[in-house]
Amino acid sequence: MTGFIVRRLGQAVVVTLGVTAITFLLLHLLPGSLAREIIGNRATAQEIAAFNHQWGLNSPLWYQYWKFLVELLHGNLGYSFSKNRTTDSLLASELPRDLLLGGLSLVLSLIIAVPVGIAQAVKRNGLVDYAGTGVSFFLYSMPQFSVALLLVQLLAITYHVFPAIVPQNESAIYLLTHPRPIVLPVLSLALVSYAAFSRFMRSSAIDTLAQDYMRTARAKGLPERLVLWRHLVRNSLLAVVTLVGLSIPTILTGTLIIEAVFNYPGAGLEYYNATLSNDYQVMLGITVLVGMVTVVGNLLADIGYALLDPRIRY
Amino acid sequence: MESAPSQDPALPEGGEVVSTGSAWRLILRTFAQNKLAIVGVVIVVLVVTFSFLGPVFYHTDQFNPNLSAVNLPPGGSSPLGTDQSGFDILGRIMEGGRSTLEVGLAVGVISTVVGLVYGAISGFFGKWLDIVMMRFVDIGLAVPVVFLFIFMSRIYKPSLGLLIVLLALVSWQIPARLVRGETLSLRTREYVQAVRVMGGKSSRIIFRHIIPNTIGTIVVTVTFQIANSILTLAVLQFLGFGLPPTQPNWGSMLSDGTTFLQDGFWWQVYPALGFIVLTVVAFNFIGDALQDSFDVRLQER
């Protein structure tokens, strides 16, 4: 077990380094220079040289990458020249709102998807199963932003139930206590995840139903209700750990899209705006952060699953 | 054993012939029994015909904006209305369907083939090569897709070909993982060892024995990859990193139309969305059915 965790940690470090190296390299391959971008076209050669010297841009690439890694280890994600702030301070105000959006929608989608997926598996090929499959197929086959689109059309434009605009300068706590504006973003993101989650839960529960211990439980005369609760549900919940860990990249991309649709103030919107204003430093910082969160998510999912399932031995 | 007198002259003596069937026939039969699969195939055939043959019968000008006919509701000379540049929506859906389907199909096939060869090599040789190659897959999966697109669209002018290459670049990792997993079990089979004993080279084993045996995974993966790339294309168009307006596709129509949703120009949004959903659902149906068919082959073997 310890060996497995050590090996898996090593892999995670390698992958994280790879992600940082690739994003760093890509950014430095971009045409044009940072100095020209920041201090403008009319800057003199001396001014450019001074800028490059000040920010260490004339040192060799490997050295710049090294500096970047060292800064990263100290928790510094870079500096936004267009906003004149560090990326960390930029994100510090955004991340709580991201956690709110991502967390609420994750919980909501799990609350719906897990029971529905298990019910579909139990009543396989019944009416519930077909209806559930139909709904998740429909949601699964839409571009992520159009789920939000339909909700806005229905609940914001046609019937004015919820607003489609999120206040820009409120804290996560304020949004949590005044949730009306965040209902549509949370619901949209939850529905997108729901489609994949319920399909996953259904097939995982079908696998569990075919296990020998299910037959044993029935054979020893355990009432069907207890068979389902004690054996099916508990074992299917194991799959949720893997599911959540592996769907982190999808959730993060979904967050970016939903934030762009609703102008929801978060890291996704920050990233989107950075792409529009060519703020490469912010793009680099957020990309590396997303990559690291993805790697850590996969790592935790693997280790969590190994810890929870006693059949897995390494 | 006495044969019963045959009632039906069409039936051969000894009763009806039950075909033992080849694996392929079994797969096709299971596939054809799946109603959703048939629906999927019919939809795909219809959509392809509509997009590629439609413009032959329904001529529209999709190059010169017609500013005297912008945002017209459905009816009259344009059955689905016009968009904000005066382009006929019905004609544009055909035109857009062509590039959408081309992108989807090309990305589906290219990414699967690349992933297939990569995964087979990684799984077959194993050891350190496998470890190194799989870390590249992990890295590829951890770099956010959108980032790569924004980067490339800053350097190169977006075109159909470049978009296909980029989408393939971010989607070969999943097929690679699947094929690698299968190769790990295939390479220990007796027939692979037999080839090796007979002096077959590694390349021969991989291309003649391992890859043909992953055909099930490959066919299923291609259909899902096609569906996914159509969706990714739409999302990229929405975020503003896709094909230029001269190359309409369902994604760009959908995201352009979104701007006017508040004005009630529903015809600029829902036809394009409908075609995306319909096509993606159809490919997913086919993929699901193929998966079941290949599972049946494995069960009855």
C-alpha cells in the first residue's frame, strides 16, 4: 500500500512538472514580446532592455522556467501586468466563489444522479430506466453552454423566476445567503455533470448487481430492500469516489463555460477575460493551477478508492 | 435418425439451418436488433444527405451578406428565417453541417488511429517505455483543452485543417489508454506467443495481431469521439476560438444566435442546436449499440 502511494505520488509530480513545462514553453513560443505588449510600441530599445532585465526575461529559458517553478513552490502564480496585481491576489477573491459554484453544483448533481442511476440499474429496461437514459442522453448530447441557454430562455426570459445576471462584487458568503442570482449557474453546471454521473452510476450499479455477494445476500434470505441498501447502495457509493476524482477536469471546463455565460465572477471568467486581453501571465497561472488540481484529484481518487475497497491490494 | 417429413418445401431436410455465423455476422445481427442503433444510423444517413446533397436542390448565397433581409422570421422565401447578416438559415444549416460533420469525422478517425498505434506500442513493449508513454498521456489529459486552442489560434489563422489537427491533438489520449489496457491482456495470449516463437517481428505482432483484435474498442471509440468533437467544436465557437465566419458550422450559428436570444430570434438558435443534439445523440446511439454487439461476441465466444 505504501509502495503504491509513493509510486502514485511520484507519477503525480512528474505529470505536474510536465504540465508546467508544456504551458510555460507554449507561452514563450508566442510571437511578440511581453515588453512590447506591456509598455507599448513606442518604447525605446533601452526601455525594452530595462523591462526585460527587471523581469528577468533576457536570461536563458531553462533559467526562467526554474525561477517560475521556484516561485510556484512558494505559492506565487505570476503577475498580471494588465491588472497590476499578482495572479494569486486576483484569484484569492475569485476562488471562494468558484468553490461555491463548483461545490454546490457537484453536491446537487450527485444528490440527483446517484439515486436515479441506482434506481435505473435496479429497474433495468423498465420505464424509469428508459426515461432516465433519455434525459441523460439529451443533456449529454448538448454543448455545455446550451443547457444554460435553455434555462435562461425558460426561467429568466420567458418566466422571470430567476435572474440571469450575477452580482459582480459580492462575496461567496453573501451569494450563499442571497442565492437567487446563482440558482441558474449552479443548476446549469449540475445538469451538465448529472448526465455523465447518472450514466456512470447506472453502469456501476449494474456491475455490482452481477456480483457474487449480491447472490449470496439474496440466497441467505435477506429481504430485497436490505440487499439493495446494505450491499448495492453501499458498494455503488464506492464508485462515487472515482467518479468525482476523474470528473474534475470536466467540472473545471464546465465552470469556465458557465462563468462565461452568466458573467459569474470566478477564476473561469478571469481566465476567459485574460484570453480576450492577451494577459498571458494570468493564463499561465490559471492553467498550471487547473493542471495541478486535476492531477491531485486523480491522485486522491486512486488512493481513496484503494483505501476504501479492501479487495484492492498493491 | 428418421427425418420428419418437411411441411414447408422451402425448408431443407433436417429442419431449419441455424447459421453458426462468423463473429462479424453475429455482431451485425445484434446491432440490427437494437432499435436505437437503427434510429441512430437512419439519423446519421439523413443528416449527411441533408448537408451534402441539400445545397444541390436548395440554392442559397452563403458568401455575400444580404443586409436588406436581416433577422427575418421564418416564412416566405426563407423557411427558417435569416440571421443577423441576412444569410438564409436553412441553407446555412446545410453548409454548416458539412464543415461540422467533416470536423467530427476527421477528428474521430485521426484521434482514434493515433491513440490506437500509441496505446498498442505502449502496452506491447511495456516496462519503462510504457511508463514514459503513459505519463505523456496523463500530461495531455491534465492540460486544459481551451488553453491549447487559444494559444494556437494566436499563432495561426484558424482553418478547417488546423482545427482538425488541434482537436485530434487533445482527444487521442483516451483511445490510447483504452487500447493500451487491451493490449496488456492481448500480448499474453497464446497466438501472440506463437508468432514470437515463429520469429515474427514486434511490428508484425502489433499491426497484424494486436491491433486487429482491438477492433471492437476502436469502432466504438470512433463513434464517441465523433460525437465529442462536434460538441467541443461548438464550445470553442462559443468561447470565440473557432472557424472564421466565412466557414459556418452549427457551433458558430448557435453561439451567434445566442446573442439575439433576448430579442426573441429563436430561429437563429434552435435549428442549429437541434441539429447538433440530433447528430450527437445518433452517434452515441450507434456507439452504445456497437459496444453491446461486441460484448455479445465476447460472451458467446
